[in-house]
Amino acid sequence: MFVEFPGYLQLTFPSLKTLLFTLGPLAIPRLIGCYRAYRAKAQSRPVPIRPLPSHIYIALNILFVSCVFALISTLPTFAPENIFLATSSRLQTPNDVLFTRLALTRPEGRLSDLDEMLKPRIASLDARCLYLYYGPSILTYCPFCVSDEPLSYFWYGLPMIMLPHILHLFALGAATSSGIAGKEGNRWRTSAVMIGVGLALSECYLTGAGDWKANARAVRAEDLNHFHWNMRIWRGLGIGVADAALAGFLWASSTNRMFVVPPTAAERMEASLKVLENARGRVGALGIVRNVVARDEGLRRQGDAYWRKEGQIMSEAMDEREVVEGVRNALGSGRISVTKVEEEARRFAEGIVGGSNIAQQQS
């Protein structure tokens, strides 16, 4: 009914550690090179750093909550009880002795109903190896699992293994959805899903392909490999690190510090049209105000009085001795060229008159 994984596919934590130490020196320089390439790309096409958008705060809060829950799940308080750790017993300890020690840790020195259910299920050495590998819940409640078919425990526990990863995928999907994080978060959606699925598949592979009989060779309690409890810690740390990394990418890309994507031609055109439309609206509002001032007799008199007074003040200022000497020195030293000023004024006037003539011809 069930098929064992071949021996060459089995992966243990020592071999995984060796793999990381082997590939680490190759992967780390590549990661540093990618970071420098992104920095150089951002500097060659500078984009101003902007404040963090408000909708990104929501996405970061979702990732923060997911990360906190993942790290809290690694605490021993939320882990199932390990009777071998609780009693400091070896795997070869007789069943009666093991549960007698366990009863001493219980209130009133009596075993609970769950303890009574578990007692006959871990009488053999293989069953105890499976207990340390898959945890007490699967061994206690699985109705069809037998030690002769060890993968039956894997298939029964698969939904419980996948549940934290499914919840994690929901959190990643919410944090990168366009409705919450906008286009800044949506660009990371594929990567986030791949990370979440990769974590789930990695745990399934490590659990399904691991050597569940490794503890059979342990003769001391200190030599036992508590795979189920260790995997809970690795799962929580992996999800927490993934959430923290995604939050960092979201923050860096949404503030234009890294991973900057230049706007497309259509987006630049749309932004320019918005600026022109805004300027046109302000010019139109200014024209309406000037029209109202010109038509209202009281406002028109106030405007005329203002400009008469302004002309008088400027005339008095230009007649002062210091101003006259300053203008004379500027013209005499060549700092101000009257010919150049007149030429710039002529071009400015021609530009205004020419633009108005073109607008009239088009209308």
C-alpha cells in the first residue's frame, strides 16, 4: 500500500548541515554580487527615496503578526509533551518503568486517559522511534497506522504538517495582494508564494524521506534525536525568517531604496498629463479671479490703487543714491548686459505671442 523512499533520497540533519556548509561559500558571494548589482542599477538610474506608503504599513503588520506567531510556536510551552524528556528515559526503557516514571510527574501520581491510550502503542522499539519522529498525537489517534508501514504515519500526519504552511500562505497572499499592498506588494506575490510552497515541500520531504529508525541505535537519553520537536522549531524559524525577509523587500522596494522598477512610458505620460491638467485648472481659476476683479468696480479701484502705489514705491526706490550707484556699477563693470537682457525679453515676449497665435489658429 505504501512505498518507502529509496535510501539515496533520505536526508538527515547532519547531511543537511554538510550541504549548507558546502553550498554556503558558493551562494553567499552570489548574493553579495546580486546586492551590489541592484545598488549599482539604482545609482545609475536614480529615483528619489519616498516615505513608506500607508497601504504598505498594513502589509508589514500582517507579516509582523505572522512572524510573531511563528516564533511563539517554537517555544516549549506550545509543544506537545515528550515523555522521554519528561522522564529522562532511554528508548530501551521497559514500558512499565517508563509509564511509572511518567505517572510520578502527573497530578496525584495517576496517568491520564491519553497516557493510557498511548501506553500500548509504544511498547515496541519501532513504535518508540516513530513516536520521536512523528510526535505523540499521530501515534495516539491514528486508527490505521502500523509500524510495519511507517509511511502510514506520514500520510495521516500530512494535514497537520501542512496546516501551518497553509496559514502562512494565506498571510503571504494577503500581504502581497493588490487590494492591500497595491502594485508595490503585488510584484512580490509570485516570489512569496514560491517561498511559502518551498517551505511546505521542504518539511514534507524532510519528514517523508528522513531516517525514522535513527534513534534505534541511541543507547543514552542524550543521544536521542527528537525529530518532531526539532522540526517544530525549524518550521517556526523558517516561517519567521521568510516573513522578515519579505517585509524587508517590501520596505526597500516601496521606498525606492532597492529593487526600483522605472515607470513605463504610459505611466510617465499619465503623470505628465495629470500635472498639465492641474496647471491648466489653476490657470483657469486665476483667469476667473482676474475677470471678476476686472468686472467689479470696487475691486478694480483697489487694484488700480495698488499698482499706482507700487509704481510710486519702485520709482522712489530707484531714485535713491545707493540704488543708482549700484545700477551704474553693474552696467559699467559688464556684470549686466543690457543687450542680452533686451534679447531675452524679446524672446520671452515672442514666445508668449507666438503661443497665443498658434492656439487661436487651432481653435
